[in-house]
Amino acid sequence: MTRDLMRAALLTAILGLMAACSGQGDEQTTQTQTVAPVAEQQPAVSSAVSAMSADELREAASKAVSEQRLYAPAGNNAMEYYLALRDKGDGGAAVSSALADLQPYTLIATEQAITRDDFAEARRLYALLEKTDPNTPALPRLKASIADAENTLAQREQDAQADEARRQASEKKRQEEQQAAQQLAAQQLAAQRAEERRLENLRAAEEQQRQQANAREAEERRQAEQRAAAQRQAAAAAAAQQQQQTTPPPAPAPVKRNTELRAISAPQPRYPAEALRGGLSGSVQVEFTVGVSGAVTSARVVNANPPRVFNNEVLNTVRRWRFQPIDEPVTTRRTFSFRPEQ
């Protein structure tokens, strides 16, 4: 192949490559690349290419140019074939001219590889340029660009790892705070339920005491009524017997009816616990009726201040009062005062 024919073929391939450059360049930038460590960088010319004969290299170079494989793929491109041909001392000025023509496009491809973070490809192309002409002015800039881009990528990855670590730490803290809040809520709920059970037990005990007190009151009323009935029967029998044994007495004087209330058991009402805790004071006036047996048969609140605070305690207490038997029911009123300091 003459030098002019080689340059013409090379120019045709370059023009075709430039026409397809934009579409292929975009496609290449979307591919996922693997960055190879510097220590694993392959020689500029592969061993398989170096082992080819001069005739094989010329034929392969011509075909690579016609198929627009100017600098890629690795091991099957015009740059490697021409460099191997030059290493064999064959080709002369035609090979040097072809390499010089390919250098600008290899340089552009190197910069594009750096831009898309394909550092393995960038270093391979850089090796081709360096082997073609170690004194090429762009080599120091390309070498620095590759190193800077690798450092930038490494820094981005490091920053991403740091951001992820911060995110994980923040998430862990959030989960710990959420867990602590849940534990606190569970403890508060357990304490609330324990307090509810305690109050329920207290109310049950108070209800049991009230029922027992009512039962005692009912029994006391029954016994008092039985005693009163027995006394009346005994008095009636004695009167009948006396009447039979004696002559009719003169007309008796009017008998004074016994309606004086004489207390047998009249405890004072207790101070309600809730009113005492709240520091409430007040008074309750109660109207109640005492039956002939001495038991209270009815009771109602006439006046209360404040309303309903002390009513139940007063009524329950008054209904348990006991008096000596009387001749006829008596209705009266009593006023009870409540003071926290008492």
C-alpha cells in the first residue's frame, strides 16, 4: 500500500467516523463502565497484535481503517496495528503519517472516556498516544485529567458513602427514639391500668363494706321491732290481768305520750375522702322520721351546700341511727356541717 492510498483510506474512515460520532458517542456514555486499577493497565499494543507478521499487520490496518476501527476496540484497531508495524521497522513514513492522522481522534476519544468516567478506556487510549509520540503536548494534560477525574469520582463515592453513613446514623437514631417513645408509652399505659385496678379494688371493698353495714342495720331494725312488739304484748297482758283482778278503776287521767327522742346510737357522718382531698366544706340539713321501734324509717335532704357532695354520707349515717322506742313516729330535722380543719 502506497502512502497516498493509505492516507486516502484513512481520511475516508475518519470522515465516516465523524458522521456517526454524535450518535455513537451518546450510546457509549450510557454504557456502564468498569474502572480498571492502574496496576492492571494493559500494554498499548496487545501481545496478539505484536505477534502478527508485517503483511498481516498491513492487511489488518487497512481493514480496520475501512471499517472505522481507528482506535477501538482494544486489540483490533488501526492504531495498534500501525504501532506494531512501526515496532517491526516496517512501513516507514506512511505508518508515521497514518499514526499522526489518527492522533487527534484518539485524543478526542480519550477526553470523551474521561468525561464518562471510563478510566480503563481512557488509560488504554492514553497509552496509544504515549506510544505513538511520548512528546505529544497534550499528554501531561490528559494524564492530569485522568488522575483528577479518578480523584473526583473517588471523592464522590466517598461523599456518597459518608452521606449514606449519616443517613443510616440518622435512621438508627430515629428508630432508637421511636423505640424509647414506645417503651415510655407502654410503661405509662401499664401504670394507668395498675391505678385503674387499684381504684376498682377500692370501690369493690367500699361496696362490700356498705352492703355489710346495710345488712347490720336491717338486722338491728328487725331485732328492735321484735323487742318493741314483745314489750307491747307483755304490757297488754299485764294490763289485762290487772284489770281482771281488780275492780274497775276510776277513769284514768290522760296518759302523756312518749315522743322524746333519746339516741342509742347516733354516729356522726364521715368526711367524704374526695371532698377532704379537695378541701371542700359545706353543710347538709336532713329531715328524718323515727318509728316507734326507735329506728329511722325515712330520711331526705332538705338543703345542701354544695349540692350532692355530702348528701350520701349524711343520709347513710342518719338511716343507721337508733333511738329508744317511742309511742308514735316523730319527724325532725338535723343540720350537719363539714369543715376541712375539723
